Amino acid sequence: MKKIFAIALAVLMLVSFAACGDKKDEVDIFAKSEGVMTYAEYEAAAIDSQVTVETFIQAKQSWWDNKGTFYTQDKDGAYFLYELPCTQEEYDKLVEGTKIKVTGTKAEWSGEVEIVDATWEILEGTYKAEAVDVTDILASEELIKKQNMFVKFTGMKVEPSTDAEGNEAAFLYSWDGSGQPGSDLYFNVSIGGQTYTFTVESYLTGDGTDVYEAVEALQIGDVINMEGFLYWYNGVNPHITAVTK
């Protein structure tokens, strides 16, 4: 009996140590280095001030001229990195979940808050954010606090857009319907009596991707669920990465 009890106690201790180890790993992943801002400190920082953050790559929008643009996030908030200096080889290494330290200038363009003119380095650790449902706060002032985060929307109805010929359409190629396959897709969705314009950003998820083809197949009146990044352009303008019915 004593031997059985001792074995059981040893197993319990091992499980406890493992749990503590997992908790320690989680704390280490999100712990800030000296001089690194919390998200709250970053949010409070003035536009055009220097900021230093540690964040995790969630998606890559584009690369050209040795500059990459990224959607990034930690457990408290998100940071849009615009034209981060990097070679093609470095861009390829910055895969989803990669932790980086970034120092740059906090900037704003048409309501979108971003980090520009930055330097960066890769750190140990990885994190992939779960989509946060923001459907219920779409019409509230709280929504902007989720800017650039990976989010989801549920039970939204596709509303008509007006194409370049004045006809109703479920989506447009480019914001005014003047584009063609391969252009950004714009489509209107509503909930609670309010209509919003969402975008499939062609640099992020272009022609031939699942989400691009899903939006091309939409019909007016469809009720859909979506995931994407809560981008801002003169108001909320999410960059959608997944659509399901």
C-alpha cells in the first residue's frame, strides 16, 4: 500500500511540475524586456513618438523594395507594421507566430495607427492569436480598441453594392467597381440595422485564395461569418481572410 501511495504521489508531483512549467513558459512568452512598452503604454503614446514593442507576426500583407508590411499581435493588442525594412530572405523567415522586437515611430494614416521607420530583431517564442468575436461591438466606440487585431464577425447579411454601371452587386472589384479580377474586393454587410464595408485586400489574400473566391461567389442576402484583421480607413474597414456561410 505504501509503495502504491508513493508511486501515486510521484505521478502527481510530475503532473504539477509540468503544469507549472507550462505556466512559466506562457509567462516567459509574453514577458516584456527592459524598455519595451506594454500594449497600454503603446496605446497611450503620442502619434509621431518613438515606440518599442514586442509582438508576434500574425499575417504578412506584402513585400517589395526590401520592405514588408505585417499584421502583428500580442495577448493584449495589435500592431500594424508598415514597410518594415527587410530583405526577401528576412521576410520569408517572418512566418506566422514569430516573435519580434520592434522600435519605430507610431504613426496614423486615415485613422489607421501603425508603426513606421522601424528596426527589428527576432526573439524566442511563438504565438498565434485566436479570432475575437467583435460582432456585438461593431457599432460601439469600444471597437477601435481592437484595431488591427485578428477578429471574427458572425451572422452578417450581404447587402447590395452599386457597380460602375449602376447595377446592384454582391461585391465590387475595387472600391468603386472600376477594377477587375485580382483587384481588392469590396462588399457590404449588415447587422442590427447598420451596414459596413469590408475588404479582401489583394496583397494579403489575392485572386485564387479561398477567401477571394468565396467573396466572388456571394449573393445579395447571404448570411455569412467572417474572420480577418480589424484594419481602419476613415472608419472600420476590416481586411477579411475567411468567409463561411
